[in-house]
Amino acid sequence: MAHSKDCCCEKTTERPEEERRRLINRLSRIEGQIRGLRGMIERDAYCADILTQSAAASAALNAFNKELLTRHISTCVVRDIQSGDEDAARELAELVRKLMK
């Protein structure tokens, strides 16, 4: 595992370029949705319309999380368990608890 002092944690994950690009594209769309929400507030858009757009942004972020979690389990968690990391299952359980708030 590589280490980075610019990150919030010590672990990093190397991703294939295609996966990185796909995740970044999803985040770019979500950023656009959030900017759209801000614009709606600035234009005094109707509350129900803003809430509809907010729900769409939330769903998009949840889809991003599901994709990333699936990848994390099938790669990082499996690798860590196979290498004897006894904290891997606890770390995954804690992560799932955070995601399900």
C-alpha cells in the first residue's frame, strides 16, 4: 500500500485509468447538479422543484457510493483479509455504518 501525507488517511488505492475516469465523470455530473441547485436558490425557484433536483443529486451520490463500495469490497477488503489484516472486516463494518446514516 502506498502512503500519502496529503490524504485524510495513510492508505491509498491505485485504480485503473478507466475506473478513475468513470468515477471522476460521475463526480463532475454531481458537481453540476449541486451548482444547479445553488442557481435555483439564487433564482428563487419553487421549493418543490429544488427538492426534486436535490433528491436527484442525492441519488447520484448514493450511486457513486455504491459503485465505489462494491469495488472496495472486491479489491481492497479481499486483499487485506487474504494478507491477514485482522482489522479489515472491522474497518468495512465501520464504513458501512457511516454510509448508512
